[in-house]
Amino acid sequence: MPQPTTAREHDLVLLGATGFVGALTAEHLALHAPTGTRVALAGRDLDRLRAVRARLPGSARTWPVVVVDVHDRRALDRLAASATAIVTTVGPYARRGLPVVEACAAAGTHYADLTGELGFVRAAIDATDRRARGTGARVVHACGYDSVPSDLGVHLLHRAAEADDAGGLTAVHALVRARGGVSGGTVASMLDELGAVRTDPAARRLHADPYALSPDRAAEPDAPQPRGLAPALVDGRWAAPFVMAPFNSRVVRRSNALTGWAYGRDLTYTEHVDAGRGPRGLAVALAVTAATGLGAAALTLPPVRALASRALPAPGQGPDEATRRAGRFRHRFLARTRDGRTYAARVEAAGDPGYAATAVMLGETGLALALDDATLPDRAGSLTPATGLGDALVDRLRARGFRLDAVRAPVGPG
């Protein structure tokens, strides 16, 4: 398989360094990139790039800055040709993302983003997968809270069951607890996606398909996937719909398909919010279910979307430092294998999941793509965190204080 050249000016370029998550990622890289790593900060505003750089510690204050507009294809081609890997926080990706992916795929440059936009990922796969496989570029979408915990959790379950020769996974339930804030970039992406679903029949069909990101839709099993839209009882705990589950579940299913359905040909995967036990847990599950359903329905209406865009944070804004430090997340996975054995996995970390923890996930993804070629999975093309990074990212996140593990469990999912 062709490999991207390493004889380039930069090991890693952070595109969108002046945005909210971009600046947090720049800080993480400044603190944790190995000495000698050639990092550049890129964006469209020179003064803002210099201001971000000036706030960084140590030698990061000498990192080069590159002015580039994502709508300038020639500039993007030059940027891609200068780097081993590019990570981008420039969204909404449906508006601004595809030219960056195309430039990286053409140049054999590894790429990562933070997208949770189903329509964008499908479009990027269709436009660039074949080219990236030919040039050796690893194009890895969803490298933040969407969808690293979900994708690596199932990856760890698969590895544990495989080591025990336990047969493929047949069912995985994820129970999620998370605390954090919201940024303007997330709001903009969410509103764009909901608007597309409301106005575009093709987008509605895509969002209705549980295998929307499959590399081979015709080869997927006919068995329906549970949608997780109602309260459920999982392992004795009440569970409510999780707003990120529709996207995360499709990423997990793409990982399964990209590995030749190694996780399990008939795997079902669901995610829920962990609402707790007993009557109180049921009450919380019912309340979350109602709020999620009503909120999603309301946001399909143009007046409500307009009001939300004014009331919620604007692009470039996000939770303050105290909120980011107080945040945390925990994903607990329960799995059953074909031979009836059960496994449990955990992915958790301190820090606001969408911002503090996401900056770690994206930063370590970028470093892995730039520096860990020998230990990454031998794949190119449009990939997922599990299939493009796998154990290399697991190890990097563990080194940054994340807890990721999977073990044989005495009790299976309810």
C-alpha cells in the first residue's frame, strides 16, 4: 500500500487553531507533543493565529503559522502537501469540510476531524475513499467525543472476546454518563444537520438507515438494528435515549464492516443515557426521553432553530474553564458473544467531554497519525477511530489519564 511521504515540512498541522476547540487542542499539543515534533497552526486570520500561539507554553511559541482559507483549493493543496497529517476543527463540516478531505486524500496526507455530521461523513466517503486508499492517506472522521469512546469501547470488547476465542459479539449495550457544556460550533453543526433532515428527502433517508456509513450497504445483515428511542432496562438500570447515539452507532457499524464484520456478522449496538435504578431512574429516563423527542421535533421548525441560534453560544464560544474542568464522562459497555459469554468494557475520563477531553482525543489522534505509522493498522482510505488508529490511540489515551479496559463479565446485558 502506498505510504505518505514523511519528508515534509510539518509533521502535524492543526487547522482551525483559532476556534474554541482548536485553541484547546493547540494547548494540549504544546504540552504533550514530543520534543522535536514539527507542529504548525493554520487558519484564515494571521493576527488570531499569532494570538493563540502567544498563549502557548514553551517552544510552541515558535511554531509556524499558516494562513489558509478552506475555500481556497490551491492553498489547501499546498498545505496538505506540506504535512504528514492534518487535524481540522473547522466546521460545520458540511459547509467547510470536504475540500480539506479532498486535498489530504489527493496528497497522501493523513486527516482527522471532530465531525458528528452524518451527511458530511457519507459525502466524504463517497468523494475520497478510493483516492485515499490509492495514496495511502488515512482519513479518520469523528475523533472527539463523537465517536472515540463508542468506537474504542467496542474495539476493546472485540479484542477481549477474540483473545478468549469466545465467538463474535452479538449484542453490545452502552450506558453513558456525561457532564459538560456546549459550544457554538456544536450548535451550528447540529442545526445544520437538523435543517438538512427537514428539507432534503435524501438526508432523511440517510438518517433513517442504521447502516448509512457502511462501505458495502448491500452486504449488511437484514436484521434490524434497535433504535434506542424509548426508555429501556439495561443490566438493571433505566436507560434513556442518548442524543449522540444515532451517529456513534453508525460509526461502530462502519468499523465492523471495514474489518470484514470481525466484531460479529449479526452484531446489534445501542447507546443510552444511564438514568439510574428503581423508580427514580425510571422517572429520569422518562423525562430525558420526553425532552429529547420534543427538542428534536421543535428544532426541525425554522423559527425554533432561529431562536436557538440566538440563545445558544455563537461559533467561537464555549464553556468556561471551570465548567471544562468539572466535566467528565463514563461509557460502560455490556456485551454478549455468540457462545453466550459476557464482557464489560469502560471508557472514561475527567474533563468536559466535548471540549477538554475532546482536545486530548483529537490531539493524540493527530500525534498518532503523524508519528506512529509503524504501529497503526495497515489500512488507508476513509476510516474510523477503531480501524484507523486502534490500539495506538488506546495506548495514547491511557497515557493521558483515560481509563479504557474490557474484561470477561459474570453477568450479561439485560
